[in-house]
Amino acid sequence: MTDVAVAQLTRRLADTPPDFLADPATVAVPAVVSDVLLMAGGTALDAAAAAPFEANGPRWQRLVLVACWLLTDPSLRASDPAALKSWLTDPALAKLSQLVDPQRFTQDPDRREELARLTLRALSLRPANETPAQSADRLSTVDSVRRQEVLVAAKEAEERAAAVRKAMEEQRAKEAAARYSQV
């Protein structure tokens, strides 16, 4: 397993050229993905493999473009082309694009770190100078998808607790009314 510096990847994301943030309608996203795969020693996308990169929404396409820029970093170029393609089509990347504006992955330090760490994990690479536990802990602190899941679970738990409180109050009111009517 190769160690890759997270700071190097976040710096690259901060330096993302405007072309990679352009409106996906003006960029041939499958061609960019094919170029990344070719740079890694793989093959270009055929029509069937290119279809998802044309069909999914613009937020996802824009995040794919940002991820492609990241994947051309010299420390990642030698990655397995199949792993690169798998990461670019990963449902987690699509979910992430729905939660976070893709431009934030170039502007916000935490989002840059999140994308860098998610990419390393997807490519089975380890952040330099970190143990697996440290790496997992740091990713959990910046993981937008996990944060959203926790927020949804907390909201559901609060709603259940409110329903239980309401039911208990109604039961107390019934008991009090029963005592009052017996007097």
C-alpha cells in the first residue's frame, strides 16, 4: 500500500482550474474520464461505459470533473484504472454531490480534505504518516455523508422522543381526569 500526502491532494484541489468547474453541458465529461483512465494506463470509455457520465445530473458531473482533476495528481496517476473508474462511478460520490455543492470541494478546506481522503480510501491508498485508525478517525470528522446520516438519525430520534412525551402527557391527563371525576 502506498502512502500519499493528504496535504498534497488538498493543495491540488485548491488549485483546480476553472475548466474543471465549468458547466458540465459545455464539457465532454466522458472524454475527461477517458483521458484520466488513459493516463493511468487503462483504456478509454466505450459508448456504454460513457453513458452514465452523460446521463447523471450536473452536480454529479461537476464533482466527477473535480475528482478527475484530483486523480491526475502524480501520486495517484499510477493507480489501477479499474479502481479509478470504480471510484468515479461510485454511488457514494453521487450522494456526496447531492449533499455538497461540488465547487466547495475546491474552496472549503474541510471539503477538500474530505474528497482527498475519500479518494485515497477508494483507491486503497493510505494517507502518509497516519495509522489506519488515525486515517479513519480523520475521515469521520469531515465525512459529509456520515454527518447527514447522523443528523437524520438524530432528528428521527427527537421526533420519536417527542411522540413518547406527548403520549405520556396524554396518559397523565387521562389519569388526572379519571381521579377528578371520581372525587
